[in-house]
Amino acid sequence: MDHFEDPYHRGVCELATHEASGRNPLCHDVLQITLRLDSDDGSIEEAWFSGEGCVVCEAAASMLMEKVEGMDRSAWEALDARGMLAMLGPSVPVDQQKCGLLPWRVLQMAINNPLSEFDEDGPTFGGPHLGEEN
């Protein structure tokens, strides 16, 4: 309940390098995670979440942001669904495990979704912009 009532890093990372969103249609949870990863070693320097969800989803997101912040690449790569459920503890009912796993799934997507592939005008494809062609 502490993580639900006073969440850790609820909001958006101002200097995000990675982000992703996801939802759980069964419980109507919607979650966005923004990250700032170190460009040299891939460690998570900042982790933030936003969205609307049930108590389990929002508390799990807060707990996960607190846990992964500062993790190096090998540590966050080793974090799996079982580890996430273990972090949540046995008090999460089986029918709400999807709610608790949503933040973990969105984190995995965010880590693999760098923002550097986009500029102000959308995706970059390595060629000239339409405005540069005559």
C-alpha cells in the first residue's frame, strides 16, 4: 500500500532515452515507462512511470522503478517474470498477477525502444528529408 499511496518516480523522465506504453485490457490498466539509460554501459540511470491502473499495477510499477534504478545491464537482463512476482510477494492473488506483471512487460519494451531513432519530425530513415529534395 505504501507504494500505491506514495509512489516512487511517478511522472515522466525529463531526459528520457527510452520509453514504451502498455495496457492490461482485463483490468483497464494503462502504463507508460520512461527511462534514461547510460549510453556507455546500458545501466538504468532513471526510471519513471505514469498512467492509470489498479492498486496492484501502480504499486508494482513503483516497486519496479525503485528496484531497477541504478541496475547495470546484466542485472536488468536477468530480471524475469518470476523475479517480478517474487518482488511483489505472495499477497498478490493469481487473478491479479497480470496487473503486477504489466510494469515488467512495459519495462522490457522500453529498454528495447530507444528514442534516438526519432527526431522532431518522426522516424529517421537515414536518407534526405522530403524538404531537401528538389
